[in-house]
Amino acid sequence: MESCSGTCPNSRTVTTMASLEDVAAHAKVSVATASRVLNGSRHPVSDATKAKVHASAAELGYSPSAVAQALANKQSRIIGVIVEDSADPYFAEITRGVEDVASRAGYLTIVCNADRKIDVEVEQMTLMRHYSAAGVIFAGSGFIGGDHARLAGLVKAARDDGITVVSLGRREIEADVVTYDNEAAAHDLTVSLIASAHKRIVLVGGLPGVYAAEDRKLGYLRAMDEAGLAPEVIPGTFGPESGSSAALRLLVGGSLPDAVIGSNDQTAGGILTAFRQADIKVPEQVAVAGIGGTRLAALLDMTTAAVPLHTLGATAAHRILHPERSREPIILPHQIVPRGTTAHAGYASL
């Protein structure tokens, strides 16, 4: 591809973007004064001087640097979202909710993958402070182990700097909370299966030590105990591979359970795929359900305890954009969505 400077044949004139120094010279003020006016500094400047600077900027076509504005105002128009894995449909839908709200308000969303490593979260939080982010959203729940005290201290320092920090799950940090009840979601899903006359219900667990996985397990165990049924838990990792492995384990074991719950939709999707590949009829021979309400569940026509993931992200973004509003925790509702992977006889809406 050809490049040129000045005037190219059969092209429009290529112009150089005006600099802050150009605006200052044109308005006959210092560069510092021009910067204060254009970046919205609270430093006192006369109205007449402001008018001259803005007129010069308009005439020269000057566009202020977002970085310069951040330095002047001590806050940028950046919202950081720290997720465990941006390829996971669960986090993808949350992130889209954040971005839809942020972009309409003129904010940039930066997504960081932490892979459930607290040292990585510390690094990412440090960068967000360095960039003077308007806010940071922790999209995943916390987990047992790691230097939580260091992360908590960093979050407190960020909040002291005026950065709004929002957590979408149970964590050992001081932050605004926008979340849902993991335990209740798993409990209500299990109850719905019991109401459909299922008795032997197996849970394929999530990643050990992750609070969301532990809370969902507690909800399942509570529902089974209330019904006087024996629980069966197979360890998992929140991935489709762990669902497939659990399904194969059940197939090798001989008799199938009445139903299998995946701790999230990806795990349940792996369970469903493995059963279908083994020519097991779902839900005639065994029912399958997940937790999350992702698009994957809809695509597979799979029953799920659905969480409003897009709303979760959007609500968190609104909290950052409007820090002056109530700081009370926001608990969003879940909904049991019955689909083709479970029998619904006797099903009661919860």
C-alpha cells in the first residue's frame, strides 16, 4: 500500500492533528492553562480565557487525549473487568452487559483473564490503578487459598483513590456487591427435579475451593436432605470435559441415576453430549440440567437455573457510572428454565 505526506494525487489533503501546544499558541495562553481548560481541571481559569481556548481548539480541530484527561482529572473512562476465562460463555455474557452500558456512556471496557490465580488478579488490579480506571469489576467468585490480604489491601487503596470496585460473587474484599444466590439456585433446581419424581440425583461439582461451586453444592445437599434423599457428588472443574468424564463414570458404573446436575451449563453440556454419544435417551433414561442460563443451555435445549448474566454485568457497570447512588448490595433473582433435557410431570414453578 502506498503512503504519502502533504497532498497526494487524486486524494484529499492529509493534515497533521493539532497539538495542545498549537492550541495554546493560537489562544495566546500557556500550555498549562490550555491543558487545564480542555481537560476540565478544577484549577481556577477566567471565563474569557476558557472561551478563547475552546474557540482555538474548535478552529484547529483539536481533540484532547483521553490519557491527558485522565491525568488531569485523576480518573480515566476505563472500566476493567477481571474474569476467570473470557472464552467461558458465562463470563462472555456478563462482559457484554458491562460493555453495552459502558460504551453508551463513552467508556472503554478492558477485559482481563485471571485464570483463578490471585497473583494475576493482584497484577491486574495494580494496572487498573495505574490507568486510573473509573471502576473495576470482579466477575468471578473468590476461592480458598492465595494471598487474599494483599488483594484486599490493593482494593481498599483503589477505593481510597476514588475507583469503584464491584464484586459479582462472594469474595474476601471490601467492594460493592451485585450478585445472585448460588446456593438458592442449586437448591431450587434440585427441588424442581425432585418434584418431577426423580430420586437418585447426582451432582457433578465445580472447581474445588471456588466459593460459587461450594455454595451450589450446599444448595444441592440441602434440597436432598429436605427430601430425605441420599446425595451423590462427583468432583468436577466447571469445564465440559469434567462433565463428559462424570457421564462416562456413571455409564461404566452400570445403573444410571434419575438425573444429573452440572454445577454450571458447560459441565452439564459435557454430560449431555457424552450421554447422547452413548445412545442414552435424555430425558427418557436420565435427566440433565445445569446452572447459569447461558446461550449454550438454550442451544442444547437444556434445563437450567438461569441467572440474568447480561443484567448482572450491566448493573455492575451502572454502579460504576453512578457511584453517588445507594451502595447497598444488589441480589438479582434466578429462574428455573425447564427445557427438553428434563421431564416436567409434576413440575412446580419456583
